[in-house]
Amino acid sequence: MAKVFIYPATSLILSDLVARFGHKPLGAALGIRERIQTAGVDSPPLQITPEEPKRGLKYAAVEVPSGVRGRMAIYGPLLEEAEAAIIVTDADLAFGCMGCARTDELILFSLRQSGIPILELKYPANEEEGVQFVAAVKKFLDGLENGGET
Amino acid sequence: MAEYIPDYVGTVTKYVFVESPSMTPGELALRAYEVSEGVLIKETCFGLQVTGEPESVDRLIEVIRAFDPPHIFVKDRGFPPGDPRRCRANLGGARPGYLGHEREFRILRYITHGLEELDRRGGEEAEPAPPTLEKRPLLDIKRLQELIDTEES
């Protein structure tokens, strides 16, 4: 079972397909869950404390806005853990404020620099593209070193 | 600063989406309750949220998926069900993240078709070509000059 980072990190489709074909999807929920379930200082809504931008310094320079560094404190450990990645390039649902947009750019840049196997796709717009989409994901996941469990 | 004491420590929460012509979220919830064995189940408009020990949730998901594999989709959730920081009962309007789900929900029928078609082919037919990514055409130098001239005049 390989750990596969998914982009958009909140994607239902990618998360389901990765798990369905026997691998572990690494998405935003895992990082958020870790913070939500850790006792400390109350910092709603996502339990992002002033410590997070400091942790984010590992992934972004000090002059990078704290909003990006705080987000990278969630995604950075997942990127380090990832053994492969699936990216949907035309995901219009992955929009957000400037902090989200710059963090997304940094995530994609980090993934492409990391040298792990990456599959880049577009969301299907019809049934035939749906077959192509699922087949491409299955072939990519089957080809990973750690194999699938299906 | 107030102290934060988390609930549901050590549990996982997962969304179960059902997009099926033969099963409603209510029916799925009823069948899930029969095999829940201590897992907390919350019925929603799109399916379920299940919360519990990781092993119990994985087992339940495995059973639920088997009801209608190409039409049931699962993903992780960071917050437990009913969390006041996320629940729309406290916030009003759509839950944060709902709009993303709504966007992907429209594509699920293509994914379902892909899963069914690949299952039907069973590796007998040649695999379909992977979808190609369109490259943006480069800006022609003459067109750039035209744009500059237009801007200057």
C-alpha cells in the first residue's frame, strides 16, 4: 500500500479511487484531523495556532506570508510522506483566497520537485472520458512499487 | 487563551456518498445501522458520516461499499459529525466544503460509468488511452506586437 498525495487535497473522487484500488490517500482531512484531535490552545475553526507558521518555515521562506506557511504546516508533512501523487489540473473547486492559491502553487511545485511518480489528469466531462480517467488512475496505482491490495 | 479539549480522540470520521438509481441515503443508513457494531452513523442528504475506531470504520466501509460498489464513494473527514465549528446548524448556510462536494457530485456519474465499464471489460479489451492534457498555445510574437501597438495608440 503506497501513500498517494491527492490534489485537490479535498477531492472526493481522487480520495475514493486511491482507497478503492488499495492505497492510502493523503488529503487535507488527515492534517486537519490531527489538529482537531490534539489538546492545546483553543484556536477555532481549524486549530491552526501561532505555532503553525513557525513549523511552515521548513517548507517556505520567512518572507512568505504567514497564511501560506500556516497552511504548509498542514500539507508539508503529507508531502514528505507521499510516495506518489495524483494531480487534477483543471480543478475549479480548488479555488480560494490568495493564501490558498499560493499554497496550492507551492504544493504543486514541491510535488514536481520531489521526484515521486506523478499522474496529471483533467476531470472527465463525458462518459468516455470517465472510462479514460478511471483506467489511467488504476494503471498508475497498479504500477506503484508497493502495489495495490485489490 | 482558552484551553482546548478535543472530543472523539483516536477516532476517524468518513463521508459516504451515494449516487445510485437504486439506493437512497435513507436506505443506505438503515442497512448501515444493521452492521454498525458501535460505529456512530449520521445520515445526511448525500449519504452518511461514520465515526469510530479506525478498524471498525474500515470494516463498516467495506461492508457498505459492497451494497453498490460503483455508486458508493468514500472520503476522509477531519471534523467529527455535528462539530460546532463546521455544522451548518450553528453557522447557517452551506457547510464549508459542501460546494466542493456538490461540484464533484456532478462528475460522479462519469466515474461510475468508468468503474462499470472497466469491470465489464475485465482486461479483455485494450485499455483506453489516457486523457491528454491540452497545452496552452504560445502567444505568437506578431500577435504580441499587435497587442502592444494597440495599447500604445
